[in-house]
Amino acid sequence: MRGKAQEDAVRTLNTLQTNASYLEQVKRQRGDPQKQLEAMELFLARSGLQVEDLDRLNIIHVTGTKGKGSTCAFTECILRNYGLKTGFFSSPHLVQVRERIRINGQPIRPELFTKHFWRLYRRLEETKDGSCVSMPAYFRFLTLMAFHVFLQEKVDLAVVEVGIGGAYDCTNIIRKPVVCGVSSLGIDHTSLLGDTVEKIAWQKGGIFKPGVPAFTVLQPEGPLAVLRERAQQISCPLYLCPPLEALEEGGPTLTLGLEGEHQRSNAALALQLAHCWLQQQGHQDLGELKMSRPSVPCQLPLAPVFQPTSHMRHGLQDTEWPGRTQVLQHGPLTWYLDGAHTTSSMQACVRWFRQVLQCNQRPPSGPEVRVLLFNSTGDRDSSALLKLLQPCQFDYAVFCPNLTEVSSTGNADQQNFTVTLDQMLIRCLDHQRHWSHLDKEQDGPDLWGPPQPSRPAPLLLAPHPPHPCIASSLVFSCVSHALQWISQGRDPVFQPPHPPKSLLSHPTATSGASVLQEAAAIHVLVTGSLHLVGSVLKLLEPSLSQ
């Protein structure tokens, strides 16, 4: 059980606004991004640090729409395999807020979190006056706290993941990173970053710094041209990462700790970031440069092609990043967890899910059932995401808010004061309506996939469906209730004491329960939101809460 001191710290942190409130604040003020950075620099100064102090952290600064967290995780693990002491700042957290600030790959200890939280909080309280906002918002506070922790712990380097965008992001007070990276670009946070990939690319390129090398993966022509122009304006040397195949040529195939074909692009970027960092810091074990250069149609100079070292290979293989292309085998249930929440990341998620199912296909010992557990928040187009999930041929779709339990008062790490439970449930009912509409549109079988076994008849699972045609879908008020219905007591890890009567109060819910109870295998894809994945992990992997 966590100590009361840390619980108090997390509850106090929650009073500083959640990330959603911060987004609204930034949207109102985004006309002058310099004002945003100046406000963050003022908070930094009040906390006892100057921008120049951050130079001592030897920072790797990474942005992108899809895969920036995975890229950071790969990069951190590679450099840790060199025996370096690493700091890693990321967002959001899945189960505990401590996950956002890591030392040597592990979330900081509860007592360290508590100590640094209160030290920073009191310092900001002591330095407030009438001319400024007394406390930074939630994400800003955690960013400041990460910088303090990394400096106090004397890390050799810090991998810093941008929160949202780049130019306006509060991590962008970093003036002299060692190297910057931009992962795959796509559409997300449109109300803040813009409604085209080109506008979003302009925001992401805002982390470029004069004379600091930057690397990106192959992007569509439009956003790549924007990144190139941004780099030229800022006098930043920008390089294109060669594909992973070019680095594997003549050597062993690289094994990645994260599943999914799309992770190869993230790994290629991570290798370049780590290689450049090591080179800039004067390390010798960098891997032998190759003479052959792959032919890539692009107007950017190509990054070095080198033979990955043993440290690099082990780093890629050892990387763990929960909630991204993660598989949990719990008896007859297999849980597939991926926090995809943009169209491009959902396409990658669907490819991964279908590929894993196909690779693990065995002679059926009985009926198999596929279940989708989905939620989407913010300004994201949930109908577009759900449409991409149609080829997976789910038997049931389950929707619920990102709450582990109906009441989150006992779980400070997952408290969210910006939306009510009613608002969350209305959003879930919208998802259900979108799914029903897509179901009606889907007249024929999936022409892309192999022939599928017959599926059970659609069931009316909504207790009070707004339309009688909503079939094979169900809305629950929390993740715990959703998991209880899906698992039917058959998950050896997730064993809640007593299911609520409401789960069995509707005859069609009972019919669906019978199908799940008799299935030889149940495949559950959890996606649409990293926060949803975190709530599921809290219940399926209790060790993450300890």
C-alpha cells in the first residue's frame, strides 16, 4: 500500500488542473507562443533553476504524432545498455503518475516523488506574488519536477518527450539539447495544432535548435517539406533516418522488444538519436559505418548507415513500453493492449492485431470470440477510428469511460476533474451509435482477410439502447464492470469479489455472457485511448499499482 505522504502529494498535484484544462488554456493564448515559453521560464526561475541549468542534462528532445513515446523508450534503453544513468520524462502515465519521471528505466520511488513534489510546491508557494500565477498547471508542474529530479539525481542524459506539439509545448524551454527527433506525423490535437499535417509539422519543427542535429523518419511529402523549411530557417541540420533494413544489411536481424511492424520506424529513429548522442559526447563504441547507402527519394541528407553495436542490439531487444502493442495471456483470455488514438496509429494497431491473430492461429478446440474494448476522448474523431477497426470482425464491442471504478476517489492517480461521469457516458453512447451505424454499412465479409468462422448472432446488449438496431455492443460505467462482463470470471488474475447485479439484469446480457463462458478462447483488443489502457492494466497487472 502506498504511503499517505505520496497520496497527499498526488491529490495536491491534481488540484493544479488536468491536462485537458491545460489544453484549453493554451488554446486561448496560442496567438503568442513566446508568452507561453516566457511563463514557463518564469516558473523555472521561481523554482530555483535557470534555462542554462538544463544544458547539464544532455537532453534528447523528441516530438511526433505517432510513436514518439516508443522512440524515447528505445533510445533510453539503448543508452542505458551503455552503462549510462538515464532520465526519461514521458506522458501520459498509465497507472501511477510516477511513471512519467523515470531513472534508469524505472519510475522514481514513491519517497523520491513525494520529496521532490513538496520541495517544488513549497518553493513555488514561497515565491508567488500578485503579478503572476502562483502555480503552474498540471503538466507544467510535472515538467519542472522532472528537470529538478534529473539534476538532483545527476543523470548522464535525459530523454524528454514533448507533451503536445512542439513550438508551444512547455518542454521547449530547453535551449541546447544534444539532439532532436521527430517521429511519424499525423492528425491529432487539431484544435490546438491545426487541421492539416503541414500545420502540425510546423508545430513539431518548433523544437529544432540552431546547430543541434535533428533526425526524422520518412514522412509524406507535404509535412516533410515543412520540416525541411523549419530546419533551414532555424539553421538546424536535419537528417532522414535510413530504414532499419539498411542497418541490418550484412548483420543479424534486429529483434525489438516492442511488437508491430510500425515499431521498426521508431527503432530506426532511436538508433540515430542514440548514435548521434554518443558521437556528440565523445564515445567510441558507435558501430562501424557502412559504405552502401540506400536509395531514398528525399530532399533531406541521409543519416549515417552503421552496424548497430551489441549495446544497441540489446537495448532494442530489452525495451519495454507498456500499453503499446502489448499482449497479456491470462488463461483462455488474451488481452491485446495498444493506446492508438489517431487514424495513423489505429491503422498500425489493426495491422498488428490481425497479424498476431494470424501468426498464433491454431486448430480450434472450440468457438473463439473477439471483443473490442474502446474509448476515445478529446476532439478526436471516434467514428473514423471505429471504422478502421471494422476489418477485425469483432463479435462484441464494449465501450466505457477511462475510469477503473465508478468512483475514483480512492485512486488519486486517475482522478480527472474536467469532465463528469455523465459526460463520459454520453461520449460512450456516441461511440456505440457510431459502431451501430458502421455495422449496418458492412454488408459483406472482409475481403482482405482469410475466411472467418461463423460468428454468434448479434445481441442487444445495451440495457436501454437509444435505437433498437444497436447490436452486439454494450456501454459500461467503468472499466472494472466492462472487464467483469468480458472475462466472466475466467481471467485467473482479474478476480473481483462479486459482480454487480446490473451486469446480469438484462436477458441479452445474459445471452452474451453464455457465449463468453463457453468460448475456448477470447481475444480482447483494448484501444482508442492510453488512459483506457492504463485503467485496464491497473486491474490486469496489479503489480503496476504497487
